Amino acid sequence: MLSHIDENWQPQMVDISDKPASDRRAVAEAIIELPPLFKTYVGRGELFLKKGQVLQTAVIAGTMAVKKTAEAIPFCHPIPISSCQFQTQLSIRDDTVQIRLQCEVKTRGPTGVEMESLHGVTVAALTVYDMCKSVSHQIVIREVRLLAKSGGQKTLSQHPLYGLVLTGGKSQRMGRDKALLDYYGQPHAQYLYNLLADHCERVFLSARPGQWQGTPLADLPTLVDVLPSEGPISGILTALRAHPQVNWLVVACDLPYLNDQTLAPLLQQYREDVVATCYYHPQDGFPEPLCAIYTPRALAVFEAAYGEGIRCPVRVLQRSRCHLITPPQPITTANVNTPEEYKKVLHHVRCQRF
């Protein structure tokens, strides 16, 4: 039975009488794109038009909308709002003025505030449109979405999840590119790219300049190392710098045993209040940096370590606050570095199907 329909198929409000009160939070975002002529109205992070300060007015309208959500959305419960905070960001990209609005709402009660945050940020975006339409109607409101939700029994990540397949190594011990080895009927970097694409909004290969030209990997999205090739830290730092406000699921191209099942604990248990969530090697006593999820906190940590001359990601994580998970199988994070290891693993993967 649907929660908003009773046994007689009549609409109803969900009964939350027996749900315990808890601290609840939600963050929603809207992005507005304005044509180039609005650049002349930009100043000090604000749009100044004859109607007034656009973003300031939008924040006021959005806050009012948060408090009136139950009056606008059928069956939403009127709930006390303990906090409503807006963040605004105005930037100019390729002659387009972009406004990013975020609305964070908090309450303590038996039901969540995701609708309040979405309603607030949507009305704020519509207010931007209303304030700006006298200058131009070429305004696009896009990507209204929920970024984060916590409290109760459900949690949603505050940051999008991107994937990175590290392929920039020189494979000297293997004698050929490990990213092109075939375990599952395709180059392994392609396999890992497809695997991560099922869980991430965007996926990239990490590579040296021109590394995959003329190969089956040439058309995959790539982040080219912006640092000297000094091991995995070059690719990790390049990704953290390129997209500093996302979580990064990072895997190395020489991990042949990764699949949906072996990645599941990492994806289900990762936390955003730490630098990284990673598998832990009980036998060796160190965190695995090449099968891990890094949060935006990692950028400052890796920048500082790199500046100190540290090039080993294990050392970076050992001195950082991390969430460590025991891998589901001992071989989950086993890597392949030599032709002999490749033949052994190939037999195991194709014949035993682990």
C-alpha cells in the first residue's frame, strides 16, 4: 500500500505519530545560468539590478518558502524549522554567468526536511529569474537536486561521487601496460571504468600526457597528470585539484578482483567526516590508498604532504583521520605487477570465478 493512499485508495497524510524525534538536516542545490550581458551587473559576488540585489532577495524569498512548505506541497507535515541557511556562489564561465544556490535546513522532529530545502532553493531560483527577466529571458534554471539528507534511518551524501582509475604507472615489472591487460574480455582499465560508472556520476582515467593515444582507451575521459610522474599521488592530487568538491572513488588499474560485491562495503560505509574511507590490511597494518573513497578534506591533506616531500599515499593516510574497513575477501585488494602474477590471477579469475 502506498504511504499517501489509504485502504480505500483515498489520499492521506502519512502518520508519523510513532516515529521518534531526531536531529534532521537536508541540503538542496539549484544552478541558474544567465547570458553574457549580465556580466556588467556583477559586483562583489552579487548581481545589482534596478530591482535591487538579486541574491539577497532570493535568499529572503527562499527562507520564507522553507517556512511555508507545508502550505505548498500536499501532505507535507508542518514542522518547526530550527535553522535555514543559504549559500550563494556567483561565477563567470565561458561568458556565462552562473549562480549556485544551496539551502540547508535543520529541524528536530519525527520527519525529514528534504522537501523544505528543495522548496526553499527552488523558490530562491525562481526569484532570481523574476529579478532578472527584465534584462533577458535567456535564463536557465537547471540541476535542482537534493545534495544531502541525514537523520532518521536514511542518509544521502552531501557531495557527488566521481570515479578515478589510476593508469599512469609505467608497468616496468610487468613489461607491458597493466591497464591493457585482459581479464574479462576487455582492457582492464575499461572494465574498471564501466564498474565505477555504475556507482559514480562521472569517471575518469588518470594518465600521463598522450599515454593512451592509439589504444582502446583513447576515447575514455582522462585527467592528465599536472604533476611530475611520481606514482599514484600524482593522479590522486590531479583529481582532487580538478574537482575539489566531490568524493573520489579511486582504484588502481592493477586490481583484478574488483567487482560490485567487493566494492559494496566501501560504497555502503564511506563517511564524509574523514579524509578517506579505505580497506585495511590487517596482516600488514596499513590502509589501502588505491581502493578508497576520498572526501574534499583530502585535498588540503595531500597538498601539505606533497609540499613536505611525501610521495607515498600510504604514509599520507597513516597520519590522517580515516575510516578503515576490513575487505570482504583477503584477495580484494591484491594487485598484479609481474607476468607470473598475471598468469596466476588470469587462471583464478577465468577458471575459479572467485
